Amino acid sequence: MPSFDVVSEVDRQEVRNAVDQAQREISTRFDFKNTDSSIEQNDLVLTLRTVSEDRLNALRIVVEEKLVKRGVSLKGLDYGKVEEATQNTVRQTVTIKVGINSEKAREINRLIKEKGGKGVSSQTQGESVRVTGKKRDDLQAVIALLKGADLGIPLQFNNFRD
């Protein structure tokens, strides 16, 4: 029986490369001179630091541009609140979400049940959703359906088996 998995993953190496590129850009840009702007990465948590909120917005734009260029979806970014830090600086944490939580998995399952073709079923398996169907065309229709739906998380489709 044909099947595939719906997952929400991110390439950690691409995130690291994007952060490195963003750091290089802010070190050379004139509008970031003498602002002590920095981007720290701890696995999938980025900490943006700079002198003011407008510089923080510019820093966020630089990071987003580099992530998009590297193929990392911005749907997975979760911005924390802007905090006051030491020496009149501001700080914001950006978390990159991976995996499909149970609430989103239920939403995906319900969407497939309602709009998926006849003979298509889905079940949650940890942080992924396995979709099975009788025909390959039905599964491709489900992939198109999920790509068109705005679920708020980046989705990838892997493990396609005939």
C-alpha cells in the first residue's frame, strides 16, 4: 500500500550557515557600526542583541533573509518578546520549531479525513504523520492539499513508498 510521512524538520547545518552569513553581514554593514549587534546560536535558539528596537528589527530582517536564502522556512520561527538587557541594549530570542505537535497532527488528520480522497487514511506517529492510500494519485492529491493549507508550520513529505 503506498504511503508517505508528513514531517516538520529543519536542516541544522543550513541554520548555522545562515547565522554565520548574517554575522558576517552585520560586521561589515555601516548601519550596524558601533552598535555591538550580535547573533548567538544555541542549537535551534537564536539570541539577537543590539542597542535599540529599530536595530533589532533590522537585525531580524538580516537573519530572515539569510534563512530564506538557505531554504529554511520562516513559518517555523517563534519570536520571543523584546527584553531590556544590560548597558542599554535589547535582546530577543528566536526559536526554530521542529516536529509536529499533537494539536497540529490532529488538525492534519482532520483535514485529510475531510478533504482527502476515498481510501486515504492518516495516523500520528510521534512527531510525524503517516498517510496511506490505495493509489499513488490519491497520495499526491493529499500532498497538494497539505501544501495549499496554511497550518502555520513548515511541512516536508518524505519516505514516499509505492
